[in-house]
Amino acid sequence: MYVTKRTMLEEVEDLLHPILKDRELSLFDLEFVRERNDHFLRVYIDKPGGVDLAECSLVSESLSEKIDENQLSLLSDDELQE
């Protein structure tokens, strides 16, 4: 079964919104990119006054847990359709 990159990002965004809301952060951008042989999910967050490394780390860890809990698979290029 093929999943579109857009659908996958929408699912990630749905998981991400409660995490950001709890920390009074906003989503600036979300992308899933390939660099050489690796794939990266990039989440860009912001808030008035800026975001520090500790907040970035907490969001990353929380999102990773939610992705695992929901068994959301971040797929390879072979499995994704644009």
C-alpha cells in the first residue's frame, strides 16, 4: 500500500499539535526530506521570545513517543507517492 508524503505529514501534524499546544509553541513548518541515504523528519517550531534547545528536545522526544504509540511509520521514498 502506498501512502502519500502529504498524508504522512498530516498524520504527524495531528500528533504534534497537542504537544505544541501544551508548551504554548506554534508549528512553523514540517518536512520529510531525504539527504543522501537517510531520511529526516524536520519540525520547525516557534513562540514569542524564541525556542531554546531544551524545548526542541522535549518536542522531539514527545513526538517520537507519539509516533511509536500510534505505530506511524515514516516511510522510505520507495513507499511514498508525492
